[in-house]
Amino acid sequence: PCRSLHGQNRLLTSQMISHYDSINQCERQLPQCFNFASDVLDEWTRLEKDGTRPSNPAFWWINDEGEEVKWSFEELGALSRKAANILSETCGLQRGDKVMAILPRVPEWWIMSIACMRTGIIFIPGTSQLTAKDMFYRLQASKAKCIVTSDRLAPAVESVVPDCKSLKSKLIVAKRSRSGWLNLRELL
């Protein structure tokens, strides 16, 4: 039995609990290495394509102006793979390197977090309320090699970048380019 939410079938809480219980009781094999992006996101994409799992949105975002973004598991997976390639190829990052994301609530935040999971890059989230001094401290303490931020916060980052020797790449989430920055939306 399933209930309908926005025309989509959902698992009942009791079904989710029984799945959790089966793992707790060692009835299901736990993977040696778990990666949410490949073990969950990509698997749900495969199950939806096979028709063994109902199609549900993986991501649904609406801002205050009513702009809406709705991605399937397949679309979110593809975007996160593109972002993973940007981090590893364009920015030259490797497993264990750190990316600091100081973004408001925008879809790119989730894309970047999943891209980091895919690649083994460490994702360091930061609130968009950080001051330049806060950003400087976090960049220095973490030795982040890349930062992702918005057009509004870029000037604060630029004020501290000269003193952040480990920072190699700057990605901006903006509608237009900014000198010295890679535009994430354009790269995606």
C-alpha cells in the first residue's frame, strides 16, 4: 500500500522502517564502501528506468519569486557528474581536497555536495551570512583549494584571497561572468 503525494507514489513509513530493520538485523549486506551518489542516486535512477521504482522528483526547489527547478534522479545524477568533472578536471582537485561552498539556498549547493561525494572531495558548507573575516578564517583553517560562492558574496572572498595560499580555484554561481572566477552555471 502506498499513498499519493502530488500524483507520486511514496513508501509508507512502515515500509521504510522494515527496510531499516532488515539492515539492522543483518538480513541485508552492507557495502564495504558506501557512496551516496552511486549507491543511492544512481541506483534509484536505474530502478526508475527499469520501471521497478515509481518515478519521483529527486530535487524540487522553488524560490521566493516562484522560480522552480525540478530534477529527476537521472537529471540530478547527470548534473552532479558534470560538476564532479569540473572539480576534478577544470579545478584540478583530487580525493581528499577540500571545497568550501558559501552559497544561499540555490540548487547548485546540492549539485556541488553530491559532486563532492562522487569524487571523495571534502565538502565544507558555509552560510551566506559569513563575513570576510569568517571566510578568511575558514579558508585558512581548512586549507580549502576551491571556493564556490554567489555573485553577492564574491567581493568578500576577493578581499581575503591574496592571503589564502592554498586556494587555487574560485567558482561563482551567477547569471554573468566575473573576472578571475569560473562561472559554475556556464560550465554546467
